[in-house]
Amino acid sequence: MRLKRKNRGALLAEFTANIYLIFVFLVFPLLDLSVLGFRAFFLWFAANQAVSAACKAKTYLQPIGDANKVTYPSACDLASSKAHQIKMILPGIHWDENDNNPDVQILRQPINPHAKNAQPAQVFFRGHGAPLEHNDAPDPSMNIYTCQVVIKGQVDPLITIPGLNMPGVSSPIDLTVSSQAQFENVPGLTM
């Protein structure tokens, strides 16, 4: 009888130490890793919402106005403002906003790359004048034009551990995310 109580007491004493070790070395790192995963999704979501807004724009670079004095923003402006809006809503994601972050690109892919007059696949970047020159006018019967938004950002961990210099554990982790959608107003690519 007495021997059983001794073993039981020793088991209870070890149980507390084991629970502590399980929480410190298993639960907290898994919790931190799962939060990093969620925040990485939030960063991609910002790029996805930015490309969703940009692909519906009337122009690529320059805002335009109509006869009713309504100004329509460009795809670059819409993407930047939508990504900034998502960044303000969702915690733990951030990036340096400048002319090329978020980067709005136009990708041209030929429908039939083996056709006689097929143009080569090309990526057009913001900041290099009009994305499509007049001799390279967009032709939706020959090519597919896709808008892509690339964000170079950072994701914060849930718990930072002092003394460790490890991205994702004690400091933000750098990520580059992108999302694509077909550009809806192909004639607007020259503006």
C-alpha cells in the first residue's frame, strides 16, 4: 500500500515539470508558427485584393477623367491604395511603401506562341514610361494581358524571444508575395 503512494507522488511531481517543458518547447513554438502562417496569408491577401482592384481600372499608369468630370484612378493607384487599406486592417504585416512596392506589373503572354506574328512574352513595369509603346499596341486577339501585384513585405511573429536572432522567432520574416488577374480594359494599357 505504501509503495503505491510513493510512486504516485513521484509521478505528480514529474508531471508539473513535463507540462512546463511541453508548453515551452512545443506549444509556444507551434502557436508562433501558426500565427506566422496566418500573417503570411494576410500579406498575400493584401496583394490579392490589390490586383483585384487594379485589373478593373480603365488605365494602367495615368488617371483619366470623362466628360462628367469624374476622375478614374489608374491601376497602379488603385492597387497601392487597396493594399494600404488591407495593411491598416490586418495586424502583423507591413512593408515600405514606395513607387515599386507594391509593384504593379503587366504580363503579356501570347495565346499561340508558335503563330507567325506572335509577340514574345514580356513583363511591363511601372516607372518606365508607357507600358506598351504604339508599335507594340495591345492586341487581345493575339495576347493575354495579366495584371500582377508583387509586395515585398514583412510578417511579425506573435511572441518574440529575446536573445535569439532568428527571423520568424525573434524578428519579422521577409516575404515576397504576388497575385495575378487578367486585365479587363486592354486598350487602357497604353495610358
